[in-house]
Amino acid sequence: MNLSLLDPFALAQEYPESQSITVRYGHSGCIKFNPTGDYLASGLQDGSIAIFDIDTNGVLLVLRGGHSRSIQSLSWSHDSRYLLSGSQDWKCIVWDLATSGQKKRVFNFETPVWMAMFQPFTSDKFVVSLFEDYSRYIDMSAPGDNGSKYREVKLGSDPENGKAEYALSCTFNRTGEYIILGTSKGNLHVLRTGHSKVVSSTRISSANIKNMVISTNGKCLVLNSSDRVVRFVTIPEILFGKHQELSDERRKANGYEDNKELVDEKYKENGQINGGDVADDNKSSQNGDDGSAEKDQKSTDKKSDAEKSGDDNESDEEDDDLWKFEVVHKFQDVVNKLQWNSVAISPNTEYVLASTYEAAHDIYMWETSMGSLVKIYEGPKEELVDVEWHPTRSVIAATGLDSGRIYVWTSITPQRWSALAPDFIEVEQNVDYQEREDEFDVEDENEQNQRLLEDEDQEVDIVSGDPVKNVFSIPVSLDLDEDEDDFSSD
């Protein structure tokens, strides 16, 4: 699509108006746009994956032979070359789209996969949440401890409560330094990427967190819980990346570093390790008056230690505030008490979407500044399951439960043909043209020939084009003739 032909006011429209396009290839269960918004991946119930071109609505590639059951989750790499799929057949597969969809790696787990997601800015690390099992962090670039070809980290629950708390949804922060898990008990666990210990835990809901979506700027989360409430949550600033260095310095100053030598040195100075207090008492009893002076000094040291401990407690409270998730808005249908299937957030974080469960075949949209309901998209005569918002355009896509079709809502963008030429004028009705007196006069042939000769000397480049950096294009597959009956576009 030529952007110069589009009306700039139409491009500024923040959300689509009506459902305009329907595409179908097989029975779609989940969908996912790539980071640039050029392609749409559709996970089918038979285990195949169809990739659509957004501009033509045609099928570019079909990935087969990987899964035997329905696709549960899809995730694109940052460069759109690799696609990660999770299925109910207990497997996660990394597909290389540059080689016509060949399987790069296959990972077998002992339980169905709920959700899988690539780590930002890399294509060899991802996190996966499993059915009634702890989530896993997979690093394909490092070997495992048991001789495996990849490193696997089990992301456990908080060891303080000792109870199993499995994650149903997972995501990374914007920089990929932390993993955020939504658990079956309504908690948000934060873990350092590559580590199994829970750094922070926040209670958000009393019901399980079915799915969650992080905003493009990495500052907000949208949570879908089983208590029929969609929550708009702000992410702690420490997860933005800019407060990480400050937090590390504060922890080192308070003796929270994992290095035991640093902790021992701190307590050796205060005489609280290796029998320091007993040695001081014996020394004071032998020296008489000097002992009383040392006792005064010791009491002063204890007072300073108490002050230090108070400062440590204040620092602990400050650290807790840094890790705190805050619920800004709660979206729900108070009258009908609707349950929600899936949620999505707009690229500018101004709007939140939620598809309804069972009877209501609609998509609700709220704005995040005041929390009010903006629009209800009336869907087709079937339940809508998965919903996605285009990363750059005002486009919304959703999958139908019964037919498996993909319904697309777009905004009408009239083309501005006056952009073709500066003197082009659009008119609403016919205009009588008044020709100039010398407009059709015959020119001197000598001057005309001389002008043509000068134009022939100029070289015209029709081969090379404008360089495009960091853009991956999927090779078009031409072996789709046998599946023409499964594809339709309206």
C-alpha cells in the first residue's frame, strides 16, 4: 500500500470502525501478528500453521508435519524469521521461515503447553508455561547440565509458602531481563531471566490469570482472570531497566549480595561473627577501667548497628515499592457478568480489547485513561476466541470458534490521488476546461530534437532500489494448489 496516497487524517484514526474482511484457511484457533505487522500467523486445530500476507490477504506459507494436535500459542522472533509454536501434543517447535518453514528445534515436554514466548531481541531463548507443571526457561545457545543440547531452567514457586503454584500465562519485560508469570492463584511472579528463584510476588486476583498481554512500551500489562474481570496493571519501574543499576547498588550496600564474603566482612567489622562479642567481654574484664570504656564504645557501636538496621528496613520497604504492581483499572460487564476469552492492547496503550465467552459474540473496547467503555464490536454469529491488534495499523483480527474463520476489522482509508502530482486537483463534478491560446502550437523541430538528445544522455537507474535494512521477507510457497478449497477471502 502506498502511504503517500492515503489521507493523513485517516491514518491518524486510533481504532477501526467495522468488520470488513474475512479470511479462512483450515480451522484457526489462535493468531499472532509479526512485529512489523506484515504477516499474520494462524494456528490450526489439525496442528498446521498458515501464514497470511496482510496486504493481499493470501496464504504465503503453510507449516506442516510438526504438531499432531491443535496449536495453543504462537510467538514471532524480533526479526520475524523464526516462529515458535506450542501445542496440546506436549511439544514446542521453532520454525525457520527462511528455509520454507523447516523445523529448527523440537522440544518435548511431559504435559500440554499453555503458552510459549520468545525472549525479546533473541531467537534462541524462550519461556513456556505448562499444564499443571512448573514453567520452563529454554536456552538453545547453552548446553544443559545433564548433557542435553540446551539449558532448561524450572521456574518454581515462592519457596516460603511451599505450595505448588503453576503458571498459566507468561511474558518478558521489554528488555528481556525479567520473566513475569501469571499463576493459577492470581499472583504475578517476577523472576530474573535464567534463574529459578522468584524475586517478587504480587497478589492481583483471587482467581487464576488465564492470559496476559504486555504493552509495546513495556509499561503496562493487561490481565484476564477467571473472576470475569480484565485488569489494566502498571509495571514497576524497576522492570523498565533504568532503575536496575540503582537497585543493585542499594542491595550491595545493605549486604544482600549473594557473595558470602561481602556479608561476612560487614559483620566482622561489627564484631558479630566468629565469637567477636565473647572476646570483647573477656578483654574488658581483664583490663578494669579500660573495660568500662570499651563497654561504652560497644554500646555506641550497638546503637549505630540499630540505626543501620533501621536504614536497612527502610531500604527493604523502598525495594518492595519498586517491585509493586498497581491495578489502575478493572474492566467488566456488571450487568451480564460476561466471561472473557482473550485480551489485547493497542500499540499506543490507549485502548484494551476483550472477546466475550459463549452467548455474546462481541468484542468490548475500553480506553485506559478513564476506564470507560468506548465501543462494542458486533461480531458474527459465532463465539470469538482469540483477538489481536495490529502492531502499527488500526486493524483488529479475531478467530471464530465454530467456523475457524479469521474476522478482520479495519478503518476505511480513502486514497488521496492528488499526491501523484502537485498540480493534480480533485473535483466533485465536471469542469469545462479553457485551453490557452498557444497550448497546441507546433514547436520548432530543431529545438525539440535538441531537447530529446539532451535527455538521452542522462542515465536512468531502473535496477537498483532503495536499501531496506533489518527487514526479513518470507519466501512465497507455490505448493498450495492442493489446498485451494480450504482457503477463502471475502
